[in-house]
Amino acid sequence: MVHANGDAALDQVLDAYEPIAPDPARRHRIEHSSLAGDDHFARMADLGVSPSFLMNHVYYWGHEFLDDILGPVRAATLDAAASARRHGLRISLHSDYRVTPISPLRSVQTAVTRQLRSGGTLNPDEAISVADALRAVIIDAAWQTHSDDRVGSLEVGKDADLVLLSTDPAPVDPATIADIEVRATYLAGRLVDVS
């Protein structure tokens, strides 16, 4: 796993992966992939590399990227989850604690709505479905980190790590997903927290 944000850094990382990929057993990934474009995603698909997006950058810092850091054209490529999915890539959504709060449901909401904290949206064409966003924070995150034999889905022989939510995220107004309450948390099938 390598961290890379900008387009030039992504080119360099993919160049470095080229002689050792594809290697399905290693599940190479690029953490952040912030400004990846179609050319990067096509190379990732060819090399068997997957991206992990710091999706809440869109929500918390989107306006700064638009107005002060990148400008509207480049900012539109920030965390381009839909483009990655169109290339057949398994993606995950992560949090860099202290950069943005740890909030998987906020990540799901942001991936689905592309809403900015200060109002408006950032390139809604890069929005993904609720099902794809949930898969990114659960099943595909476990796959990327080689822990899918233990977690990520409820199956016989796996740890029963799960949360009980106050409602199903799929049918609700997508702008309210982050407000869904976690009613209970289970680790290895054992209740560890009740809200």
C-alpha cells in the first residue's frame, strides 16, 4: 500500500507497481488516490491495483479545494469513486483521523451525495450508489486489507463484527445517512456497546 494524492504522484506509484503487478495475492492499493483520473484508473485495472478514497475530504474540505487549492476543473476529479467503479475497480473509503472525523456513515453519505459541508456539491457525476458505498466501507475494505477471511461480511466461520443501525441506509434521503444512529456494536458476536 502506497499513499499518493496528486496526479504526478499517482503516475510515479503506478510506474513503480508496473514491474511487480498484477499480483492478485498482494492486493496492491493506493491510499487516497485523490486526483486520479480515467487514465490512472485504467492503469490500476490493468495492474490489479485498487484505490482507497479519503471521501470525507469532499465534505469537509471541498470548498477549499475548489476555491483555494486546485480550482474547479481539477477539484472536480477529487475522490472520483464513480469513475473508479466504471473501470471495474474495488474501492474503499477511509478516514485519516484528525484530518477528518472517523465516521463511516458520513463517508457513505458523501460518496452518495458529494455534498460539501458549506453547501452545494462537488461533481455529482462522481456519486455512487448507497450499495456501492456500503460495500466500499465494509466488504471491499476488508478485501483490500486481507482481512476478508475474518470480517467484512456475515458468514459461517467469520467474526461477527457488526453494528445495528436505527434504520436501513438504502431507502432514506441520502442527505441524512450520516445522521443514522448506531444502536449497538458487536465484536466477534459479543455486544460491546449500546447507544
